[in-house]
Amino acid sequence: MNNRLYGNLIFELSQAGRKGYSLPANSFAHSTDEMPAVLRRQHETALPECDELTVVRHYTNLSHNNFGVNDGFYPLGSCTMKYNPIINEELAAMSTFAGLHPLQPAETCQHALALYYHLQQLLAELTGLSEFTLNPCAGAHGELTGLMVIRAYHESRGDHQRLKVLIPDSAHGTNPASAAVCGLEVVEVKSLPDGTVDVADLQRVIDSIGGENIAAMMMTNPNTLGIFEYAIPEITKIVHDCGGLMYYDGANLNPMLGVCRPGDMGFDVMHINLHKTFSTPHGGGGPGSGPVGVRQGLEQFLPVPRVVLRDDDMYDIVTDGNKTLGSIGAFFGNFGVMIKAYVYILSLGRENIKMVGPLATLNANYIKEVLKDVYELPISGLCKHEFVFDGLKDKSTGVTTMDVAKRLLDYGYHAPTIYFPLLFHESLMIEPTENESKETLDSFIDVMRRIAEEAKTNPELVKSAPHLTPIGRVDDVLAAKHPVTTFRAMQSNA
Ligand SMILES: *Cc1c(COP(=O)(O)O)cnc(C)c1O
């Protein structure tokens, strides 16, 4: 790949006069004269001039620089990068789905509305909540929608002062961001040394700000450390007793699937990331889907449009409602993601889906237990679908989590999540998902051990990794402070 031709930008491959097409001569004499001069280009375009084969090779080679679940193991904690079965893509690409127009009349797309409606029902069944909207286009978008439902609920009762949202310090960064975008104020709740919510601190915080000002508490379970929050019944009671609602961040519902349900734990509102738990590939910004579920009594606040089943067994689209918070985006959300999630759920079926959580949990615990003699395990005990190491156990080598992550690239693995959560200095967060075989986990474990060994015997090798990728170690700070994003900027830098 370090070939002179293919490491270049398409602009550098340009040769004056080279073309990728040949059109027959223009047989309409003077046709260009018909275009008014003001509309005509005044000078040459600065587009690259290349032949077709060069263009095809250029982009094919660039595509090989990508890494996805279909290339190799992708243990990116908190992101649930699970395998997307081929049947998902086949069905989502069917022209009867892919060719739909969002404005087409309900009677012409009953099959799509049926899928939409049925998926809402399946999600309600899997989570123990009453009704879902599939409209939000990402996890964070779901959080915002869910908080808007909570706000609308409090306002409908004249509780306009309920503007505080309690969020544990271990939460995903989108939680406080969504609360702020919704016009609510974030109040942090501390964690105990074992990583779970400190209930005594929660009580202290509520006493100091006043229970009558609490809009909601947002919780992630298992939390971002992969730990199950055992005090949920107690926490739910405290928050409900002061009139607040409980919000469940179910972005990674994976370990709970078929094991337990947020609705049964007393949560009022939640979101799920279909693009994590239900297999749609993501990363690079999309596409996503963050359905929001609510308990009975909150349905009327959900956004529109909604898909409903009429008495005559026809599906219909409802675009208004008395108390609805209105529209939160374009049309119905990312329908392609919903198809994949639906196919994923149905291909597993009611019995097999119960294995998702236990297998994801088993895989994570296996890696954790086998590697904890060489990597620092700050929180011991059973984890759920993911866990966090605090860097290498032997800190004397000077090899950091960043170095380990970079060295993994040389061995053909995607790096785990690093420096998140913020509770530890050298966080390295691993999530294998339920799809991986024992052989895959064992080879990853071997490589992690080898890197720990290299850190002792040849630390410079690890510190200067990666050595085998098209681009070596980049200067993160320089890249952030002086990004070179155009060809011209690159030329003037040279
Ligand atoms: C991924 C994630 C989110 C955000 O989801 P996006 O689709 O990226 O907006 C929120 N909370 C948790 C716990 C997550 O893991």
C-alpha cells in the first residue's frame, strides 16, 4: 500500500488533459451559444484530471484503509460494534423498502408501516415499557426526546420549576449535553469506589437542591464501567418520592436482553440505540436510530408522526396530537436501521434473544479474568458486557494506554475505547459482544499479552507504534490545533 501512486491524493494523481470519459462530438451546432454568458464558467475548474482506471484504483485502495467488524475484532467499549448479519442488509436493500418515499400515502406502504408498528411493540415487550417512538435518529437524539417528554409531563402538571436533572459522574457525555440542550440543569451524583451510584450522595444532592426541583434522574445500566447498578430499586424510590422521573440510558441494552427489563425496574422513560444493541453498523457518524419508550401515562407526549393500527386492521400515520411535543426531525427517522433491527430480532427469535446478554457478559468476563494479571483491573468482580482496565499493571515501563491501543493496530485489531470513562487515568475499555468465538477472544488475549511483554522488553517499539499502518503515530494535538483539511493547505505547509 505504500506505493507512490496510491498513497497520494486524487489531486496529486492529476495529469493535465487526462480524461475518464469520451463523449461523441456535439452534433448540435452552436448549442453552447444558447446559454447566457452570465451562467457560463469564467475560468477552468480545479478538478483533478485522471483516467478511469487510476480513479478506480485510488478509491479501491482508500477503501482498504478502512477497518470494520467484517475485517476483524473490534472491541470498542461502550459502542457495541457487533456483527451485522448479511440477511439484515439483504432485506433492508429490497426495493419495496429502499424505494419508499416518506410522503407516500399510508395505503401504499402498509408493509413498511406494519414493520414500524411491530418493531415498536417488540421493543416495548423487550423493555417492559408501554409505548415507543422510533423517530429519534441517534442515542443522543433519543435522550433529548426523552427529556422533552419528561419536561412536557412536568409542565402539564404545572410543575414549571422542575428543571434539575441528576446524572452520575460515570455517565456517557451525551447525558449532560442532552439535558443542557433541553434547557435543564445538570447536577452530578458521585460514584462509590466500586463504580456504582453513591446513594448517600444522591440523597445529599436532593436535600440540598430540593426535591420539588427535580425533573429526572438519568441512569445507565449497566453503567459505563460495565457494572450493574444494584441499588436501582432504592434510587428509583428516592427519585419518585420527590416527584422526579427515572430515565434509562439503554444505548447498550445488550447485556440486559432477555434477562431483565428497565420497565420492571421502575424506569419511566428510556432510549435504545438500535445501531448498537440491534446490530446496525455505525461509526463515522451514522446512520443511527434511538427509539424512546415510555411507561403508561406518558404516551400522549411522544413526538409525531406516529404509526397507529386502526380498527379495520389498516395502519395509519398520525401527525398531530393534543399533548405531543411535535416533530423532532425529518419524517419517521432512519427507516433502514429499523429494518435491520427488526430482522435481527426476528432472526434470533424469542428464545435465542435471551442468550445475547449472557453471551456478551461471558465473553467480557473471560477476557477480563484472563488478562487481569498483566493489566490493571481497578474494579474487580463480575462485569456485564464490557469492563475497564486502568492501563498496564507494570507502570514502570512508561508505556501508556494510548501506546497499547496503537500497537494493537499493528496486530490487526481495532483499538478498544481509551481514556473513557474519565474515572481512571489510563482507561482501556473492552467490549467483545456476543458474536465472537472463543478462538477470536483467545487470539486477542495472546496479542494483549504479547504487547504487555513488549512493554517490558522493548518499550520503544510500543511507544512508537503503529508501524504497519499506512499512517504512523500522528500528533493528536497538532492535528486538533492546526488541522490540514484541504489540498491547498497541505501544499502551503510543505
Ligand atoms: C453510544 C452511547 C450514547 C450515545 O449514542 P449516539 O447514537 O452516539 O448518540 C449514549 N449513552 C451511552 C451509554 C452510549 O454508549
